[in-house]
Amino acid sequence: MVIIKWTNKYSNETGYVASLSTKNECFVNTFEQEEAKRYSEKSVAGIMKKLEAYHETENNDFEVITA
């Protein structure tokens, strides 16, 4: 299982993806690694594509971390 860490490109603030909101087309943030959503290695590529489609990659860098 993996989690997704984000870093804001401008403020260098960091956190983790707690979930995705398809309704609002964004990710829900958490600052606690324990609260981050765990994804399978197979599904994380699709999640990363959604983050890009939601334009979240414009302001944030995302990193996949083994949980």
C-alpha cells in the first residue's frame, strides 16, 4: 500500500491526500500521515491522473510513498 504526499510549489507546505472529491474535483488534505488514504500500487496511477485532471498539479507536487 502507498500514500500520496503533496508539497505546495509556492509555500513548500506539505501534507497528505486523505481522499479525492469527485464532486468538487479536488483532494481532501490531511497533515497527519496516519490519516492519509492508502492506495494499492495498481490504483495510484489512476489517482495521480485524476489529480492532474483536477488541476491540482498546477500548484502542488505529488509523491507516492510506501506506507
